[in-house]
Amino acid sequence: MLTLLYVVLIGLPSLAQFQLCNSPTSTSLNDIHFFDADLGLAVGDSGVIIRSADGGLNWDIVLDIDSITFKKVDFFDTLNAIAVGSDLFITNDGGLTWTGNSKPNHYVDISILN
């Protein structure tokens, strides 16, 4: 039994799919979601939304608004996504541009996003 456990633990690092990448922001990020193997979004403090189109190897800042905080991000499909927190923003072009629906001092119920 111990031998099997040892073999499994030795083999686990080869299954890892993580790679260190540089973030274009020093802001704390609160959530990340990938629609598929390539398209991903991450959101955080200071109203930051970053986007990757290459599986997370490279990221671009697509929104940066100091007065808000994003807690969650999710895709509906490849073009439509939502970012919520102290504000609610939506995109319909895969995360390239975002439109806000300001809710000052009220956090949007993020329990709808899993």
C-alpha cells in the first residue's frame, strides 16, 4: 500500500498543468474564470479586469476603475460575460470592452455565480 501511495505521489507533479505567468497589474485579483482552454478573465480590486486569449500565458488590462471592486467573473458564452462586486459590468465581445451598471455602496449578489 505504501509503495502505491509513493508511486502516486511521485507521479502527481507530472499531471500539473500550471505555469507561472506575469500579471499586468499589482492589484489583488479575486476571481478567475476560463471559458475554454484559451479565453480567460480575472477580476479584482481597483476595478481591474484582465483578459487572456492564449490560455493565461499573457494578460491585458481591459478595465481599471479605482472606485470599484470586482469579486466574481463568469461567462455565459464565448462573447458574453459578467463581472460583479461593488458594481456590475457586462461584455458582449469576449471581454474586450465592458459596460457598467453602477450600484454605489451596494454589493451585487454574487451567489448566482458558481
